[in-house]
Amino acid sequence: KAGVTQTPRYLIKTRGQQVTLSCSPISGHRSVSWYQQTPGQGLQFLFEYFSETQRNKGNFPGRFSGRQFSNSRSEMNVSTLELGDSALYLCASSSRGAIYEQYFGPGTRLTVT
Amino acid sequence: GENVEQHPSTLSVQEGDSAVIKCTYSDSASNYFPWYKQELGKRPQLIIDIRSNVGEKKDQRIAVTLNKTAKHFSLHITETQPEDSAVYFCAASITTGNQFYFGTGTSLTVIP
């Protein structure tokens, strides 16, 4: 099976712009979670989608949003970018309704200048 | 919400020695505890996990133990090798809550 894929792998944006990141889960996986990884904060949960519905959301401002499509692919959007949004954004997929094993994608490295 | 603490933040061991990383969690409802290994520039990889109905699980040189009463779990790596050098993350999850809470990571260096 192909693994979780994320596009693009690298992005450079300017403060105030918006960005959209994409995640394609492992075939057959219906749950997609998004995380922000920074050196100081580790892995911070953003949100989780299952069958096109957001089931859980972390403690991030409303500038961070996401969605999931009927083929389980998910997108994450960040509006009005701030310097502090520079991070590695990881998505992870899981096959089950109640999440057990999660498999991560390679991440999108976002740099905000 | 759940709070996961991980110690130590850095760990250096000689090749062939054992390494132990410890995590504590706060929510007694947590029932799934995975460990991830992240090599530099790569994605986190699931290396072992344990569910709350099990006290110990082993996979070759890696083992995880869980003490539900004390709310802590540990990763044990025996006969360490240089390729074990990476950052290791623990996590806790209430599986029906569909959210993982991660520890802050342990940077393990195995010295040849």
C-alpha cells in the first residue's frame, strides 16, 4: 500500500498571506489528523476528520481550518499567516472509527517570512 | 484535557547499552499508548504501541510497559545500535476521542 502523501513538501510564504496544504491518506483510511510540529512545542494537534466531518479540534485560532473530501483526502488552510506559523505540518491517517494506529505523512515545511 | 510528560529530553548511551524513556499521563480514561521514532528530516514512524488491557509488550529489542495505576508507561530499547539514534515521542489517546496527545520528545544518541 502506498503511504500517506502530502503536498507541497516545502512552502515559503509572506506574513499576511494564506496557504493550503494537502494530505492523501493511505487507501482505505477514513480518518485524517493534522499536527503542527515545532522544535519548542513538539507535536500539537490541530484537528481530525472522519468521513468528511471534523470530529475534534485542538487549541488553535480560527485562522487554521480544514476539510475532508469524499475520497478521504484532506486539506488544511491557514489564513493571515504569522511568523509563528512557520513549522512542519504533518498529517496522519488511521483506518478505524476509533483511532488506534496512526501513520504519518512526510510533512509540509512552511516558512513564513 | 490529557497532559503527557516525557523524560528525559535528551539521552546518550553507548552502543550495546539499554535506553529507557518514560512518560506520564493525566487522564485515566486514556487507553492507547503508541511510541513513534522520528529520524532527522523524516516522518514519525510507529514503532510499538500498547493498549490499556496489557501491561507489557515486546518486539525484538523494543519493549513498552504500562502501569495504569501510576499512569505511566515506558519505552525500553536493549542492545542499542547507532541506527537507533533519533527523536522518540510517546503519546496517549482516548481512542473514541479521536485525538492523540504527544510528549515533547526524547533525543536519543547512541555512541558507537
